[in-house]
Amino acid sequence: MTTLLEMRDITKTFPGVKALDNVNLKVTAGEIHALVGENGAGKSTLMKVLSGVYPQGTYDGDIHYDGQVARFGGIADSEALGIIIIHQELALVPLLSIAENLFVGNECASKGVMNWPETFRRTEALLKKVGLKEAPATPVDRLGVGKQQLVEIAKALSKDVRLLILDEPTAALSESDSQALLDLLLELKAEGVTSIIISHKLNEVRRVADTITVIRDGATVSTLDARTESITEDRIVRDMVGRDMSQRYPERERRAGDMLMEVQGWNVWHPEHATRQMIKDINFHVRAGEVVGIAGLMGAGRTELAMSLFGRSYGQNISGTVKLKGQVVDTSTVAAAIRSGLAYVTEDRKELGLVLEDTIQRNITLANLSDVSRSGVINEAEETKVAERYRKAMNIRTPSVFQRVMNLSGGNQQKVVLSKWLFAGPEVLILDEPTRGIDVGAKFEIYGIINELSAQGKGVVMISSEMPELLGMSDRIYVMNEGGFVGELDASEASQERIMSFIVTD
Amino acid sequence: MTDTTQGERATQPNMGAYLLGHLREYGLLFALIAIMLFFQVVTDGTLLRPVNITNLFLQNSYIIIMALGMLIVIVGGHIDLSVGSVMGFVGALAAVMIVNLDVPVAITIPVCLVVGGLIGAAQGYWVTYWNIPSFIVTLAGMLVFRGLSLWLLEGQSVGPFPREFQLLSTGFIPDVFGVGRPNVTALAVGVIAACAIVYLGMRKRARNMAYGIEDEPISFFVVRNAIVAGALLFVIYKLSTFRGLPNVLVTMGLLTIVYAFLTEQTTIGRRVYALGGNVKAAKLSGIPTERLTFLTFVNMGVLAALAGLIFAARLNTATPKAGFAVELDVIAAVFIGGASMSGGVGKIVGAVIGAFIMGVMNNGMSIMGIGIDYQQVIKGLVLLAAVIFDVYNKQKQR
Ligand SMILES: Nc1ncnc2c1ncn2[C@@H]1O[C@H](COP(=O)(O)OP(=O)(O)OP(=O)(O)O)[C@@H](O)[C@H]1O
Ligand SMILES: [Mg+2]
């Protein structure tokens, strides 16, 4: 076994934050190496150092690659050596076709003139390799995230990859898409590609990883060899959070109180294709103190349902009524919906949830400025106090609430979005994939917050693709498929199999 | 919950790091001072002579006033190319009403401001409710209103204006103490303003200290405030030895304060920044993004109209060429002041300083007798340098 990559004593400082503090990482040729750690531990930063996003000179320490000291002045340098990174945020050009995206910057052309037949031929070969059945001319914005992820991998393969770095590739993927992706990784491994995968889904890590490096607070905590010993998830978690975590879900008492929210006869049509019905006659209710889960596959229409309820932010020709505490309420605009007591934590935090250029403080108060202002004049001292309160309560890791949100790690950004909606003081909180990309410790914290809300008699609607989470947290689960509800289960009778059976028999 | 102390690996702020982090703000101020000193030296002290300082304000007032509106439009993620033409059109309208039709000044001024607002509303309507890019809508507006002013004036210059209208621009605040020179009213205003700046700065600092969030080293704070207050007093003193405070300076000063307050302290201001930063997120936070965008254009229209009135009053005629290419100066001022093309970033004070930088350069180069050709080249390069500086700065912080 030869060592392909060794990163020695990497230290990287941002203004006010030491993101990496003498981190060491050793990757053997031909293995799948998992990098795990809490949100903000420095995983993405380490990989950005490795791939030249942060060039030589902006950090301390050495990178040895293939027996040589590597000095990368930019991404192009690392790519030339076959190090390809797929970032946490996908970087495809939405309106270009798959073929064009695959070869952006690397076009099959002679003297600057595109060679289309060659492009398409090679695209087809690559798509076959990653198992994506789509025409090369399909624009990528027509593909779901799972398929886009495969396009990214195909793109990496087109560049003669030797070391493939994947930053949370499965965070936004459904169960089956994740499986397919992991299988592909194993296949690539058989062909000799080394990969580094960052993930918060420890079951996946256990499935594919040969070696696991745990990072905590910017330093390497341990390196575990999964080939010689069997590593339990609990073991990984212990290294990640620095203590034992016996439970993944906090205890919760069931207390379904009075009727809180009722949705009746909810119908929504596609915003562009007026004849396509996206949500079909949905009825559901939430009681005070209840956590209601909505299960379903990707594309079942769960996000569309939530968005259409929240100020008609999705779709057209919407019909149906929403009642809160027995009264029909106005949810025709987002402002009205918020006033009525709804809040919606979006699935896509960067696009829809945050103003990335703004500070943590400004993001937290955005949906409820009236509580920190008087006759339209903001009381900044009060605002800071609020932001500080949430920073403590949610354990947002940052030197100050004046840090720009774009400088936070993914998980901490999610906590900012949650804080924003908690501060809006809703009666019913709709959470759309609330723990996507969040580490185990933080998940536990977020579950704790959900429980706290329910203890206060609020209602929580939780949309999630992670079945264990739905089963662990919900009092009642609705199963959604193709725009309609196809089943309802009480927590006591729910199981992964029963949920799937509703979907399959539909 | 896990304990909150872990995971924050804050490094101690030191002066160098602080300066690096705030290079942009200090840089702008020092750039202005450096440019002023430079011209002061090469023009043998002409630049800071009382007459010339007065002229500087008179010459640049309309740009600064429009820069206030432009900053807000740009922060909101749009641009308005029509302001020069609108300014010219409103000046022409005022001339036709007052000179040709004998409409009283007291009626003309509000009518003109309303017309400006309506023009802004018309353009904002297409931008917000039809999603037509503001670049295109206001490019069209630029052509339309350029044409309309020609038509209104029938290609001629119209003037002169009655004295009461001229006062809008060339008038001075009378000395209530009646001393004459130095003008005691002006001095008093200057001292009060300087004290207010220092007091507000100290109050903010104290409050931030209470939250443990102040990171500006005390020496920086003192030097910065000393420079700002000193420069203010110096300028006002110079003015007081001439004819006192020009009316436009007061208008401009008040508007700057109002807009700085509006953008930094109010919910409306906050929402405009949010929508410029991320429209979708702003919308899903319950912000009426369309109405706000619309209002930024209405506001721009009103300010362009005011600028048009002031400009016409200063020249004492309305000419078909008034406001020609002024939009470029206004936009340049805003970008020199640190606003971002993609929206969500920028400050009123920055835009005003940016406008002054442009103004001082225009003025200084004219005194030196540099030809209009070189002037354009130099201004263009300064704009480019400012933006390059921004981008470089951002990259360095990574
Ligand atoms: N550009 C930046 N400026 C300032 N701080 C930054 C910047 N980028 C990252 N950080 C900080 O560095 C630390 C490490 O961030 P990083 O993104 O590497 O975390 P991560 O381990 O990938 O977390 P996650 O699992 O949430 O994605 C965090 O505290 C983050 O706030
Ligand atoms: Mg990350």
C-alpha cells in the first residue's frame, strides 16, 4: 500500500477564525477515505486547501502528493495532477446541456471550434459509466439533484481523475440515489480511483470507507482503519463530538392537544404548465404539541405542498382552505402567512433561506423585524441581543453574530435559518429537510428544539427524506406520493417497511 | 446541548488585522484626503480656497443628490441609466413652466418633483411587475427623456429664471447673528455637526463595547474621528470666511443624513439590502420585494427631479444638453463608494465620498488646466482602480 497523499500540519486562518490547526491527513492509494467531523470542524476547508481553492501561501503546512511536495497556485494546478473536487454546493451551469457542462473549460475542440460529435460521443460514454440515462443534450436544470451529482462525477471522470474529493455528495439525495452513488464510488475504487468523501451520514461512511479520519475543532482527532477492525457508528460519533452519545433522538413526551392547523381540499397546479396538477386534494391536520412527519420519495411534491401553503410561493390556481385554531386564515402572501402564524424553513438554505452577504444577526431578524424595531426604526442593540440569544441557544459556532453567513460552515448556516424562523414566533413550523448536512450532535440539538416547541404547544410539520429521523421524531406520519397523501400512520405502528408499502402499492 | 465554548477559535484582533479587514472604509476616506492634498499642492492652494470650496459644493450637489438614490437602486440589485436625462427633462419642464408659462415657483417645484416621481414609477413598473431588466428599461428611459427635453425646449436654451428660483442653488443661509465675516451661523452649524459626529460615534462605540463586539482599536477610533471632525470644521471655517453656508450644502447634508438613517437604521432600509442580497430569500421572509423595488425607482425619480431643479437654478437656464452623461458620473460615484454590482452591498456615506472624489478630481484637474480628454481617461482609471481594489480585497480575505 503506497501513500498517495499526505497533508502535514495544515493550518489555515480566516480573519478571526482558526479553521484548521495543524491537521494531518494520510490517504493510501486506491482507498476510499472518509472525512468526518462536526459542522464547522474544518472538513471543507481542508479539502479546499488540498484542491488549490486556497492557494499555496494562504495556509501553513505541506502537501505531499505522489511522493512529491505539491504546491498549488490554483485549482488548475491540482486538476493537472488528477485531484478533482466536487464541492458541497454543486457547480453546474443550469441552462447548459449535460454535454456542455461536462466539458466546460475542457472542451473537445480544435482551434477553438467545437467538435460536437466528439463531445456527444464522449458524453455518452461517461454517462454510461456513471449510470445516468439521460440524453447528452438535456439542460442540467431539468435534472434532479441526484442526477446532477452524477453529472458532476462524470465531469470529474472526464478529467482523468486520480483522487476524487466529494464534499457531502449525498446530503441532498434520496435513499436510492445515495445508494447508486456509493455503488459508483466502489466501482471507481475497483478501477483504481482513490477518493475522499465527506459525509454526515455515518451509515454510508461505514458502508464504503476503508479509512476514516475524524476532525474536531480544526484538528485531527483520530484515524480509524475500517479494514482491520469493525468500526461502530457510536465509535465515530464519540470521536466527533468528544463524548459518548448514547441516544440519537432526545426523549419526547407525546402530547397532542387541541386542533391547531387544518388544511382542507388543497389543490395546486404547476406554475408554468397550467394543466399539470402538482398537489392533489390534500387534507391534513396538526394538533397543538404534535410533530407530524411527511414521508415520501424525492419528487413526491412535499416541498411544493409546503411552499404553496406558505404564502402561495409555489404554483398557480391554488384552492383549499387553511384553518388555524378553527379560524380560516389568510395565507395568500408570505407576509400574511407569517402573520397568521406559519413559518417555513426552506430545504435549500443558500438559495432560499439566507442572504449570504449579510451578517448572522441580520439574517436572524429578517422575518420579524417588527420585534426589534419601533415605528420602523431598528433598535440595533436589541437586535444584537436577540441574535446572541439564538447563537447561544442553537450553539451556532462563530466568533460573533457579525460574521457574514457565507463564512459559516453548512451546518451552522442551517442553524441560522432555523433561528430566523423560531424568532418569527410561529404557531406551526414547517421544516423541510431540517437536518440536511448537519452533524449528529447538531441534529440532536435541533431535535431538542423541535421537542421544546412542541412542549410549548406549537405544531411542527417535518418533511424529511431520512426515514429514521421521521420515525424517531414524529407522532404521526403522512405518506405522500405523486402529489397526494396515500397513507397515514401513528408513530406506534410506523416503520420503514410500512411507509414504503404505501408508496409502492399506490 | 453541547457546551458553547468549544469550536470558537477566535484569534485576538490586532491593529494590522483590523486595518486589513476594514481597508475599504479607511481606504476611501484616505483616498479622498490624499486626492485633496494632492490637488491642493499642485494647484498652489487654489483647491481649498473658500471660493473654490463653495464652488465644489455647488458644482457637485446634483451628482451627490442623485448618488443617494442611485445607491439605493444599486443596493436593491438594479441600475438606473436614465437619471441624467430625467434630470435634464425636469430642468426643461421647470424652465418652460416658470419662464414661458409664468407659473409661480412655489407651484413649479412640487409639480416637478411629482413628475420625477411619476417617471420613476413608470420605469419601476416595468422593472418590477414585468421583470424587464432595469438596464433596458432605463436605457429606453434615457433616450426617451433626452428626446422629450429637446422637444420641450424646442432645441433652445430657456432662461433666465427669477431670483427666487435661483436661490435654490446659489443662495446662502443668512447669518442670523448678523456678523458677516466670518459667518457665525455657519461656524455654529459646523461645531454642532462635528460634536454630533463625535458624540454619535462614541455612543455607538460604548454600546458595542457593552456587547463586547467592538474591535476597532481606540487609537483608530480617535484618529478617524479627529480627521473627520477636523476636516468638517476646516471646510466650514473656510466657507464662513466667504459667504457662509450655501443652500445646496444644507439640502445635501440633510438629505445625506436622512438617507443614511433610512438605509442603516430602518426596517425599510434593511429590507432593501436583503432583497438586493437574495430576492428569493427576502420574499420567503415575507418582504414585499416588488413594492420595495418599485419604490426605489420612484425615489430615484424624485431625487433626479430635485437634481434637475438645482442644476437649472445654478446655470440659470435650461439647456437641451443639461444632464448629458451625468448618469455615468453618478453610477461611478456609487461604485467608487464601495457598492456591489450584484446588489445588497454599499453605503450612503460611501456613495457621497465617492461623489466627492469624482468632484474634487474634476475641479482640481480643471484648475490645473488638464484637457477634458485626459480628465475622462483619469476618471475612468480611478473608477477601475477602486473596483479592482474591492475585488482584490475580497479575495485576500479568503
Ligand atoms: N471564508 C471564510 N471566512 C471566515 N471563516 C470561514 C470561512 N470559511 C470557513 N470559515 C470557518 O471555518 C470553520 C470551518 O469551516 P468548514 O466549512 O471547513 O466546516 P465543515 O467541517 O465543512 O462543516 P460542515 O459540515 O458544516 O460543512 C468554520 O468555523 C467556518 O465558520
Ligand atoms: Mg463543509
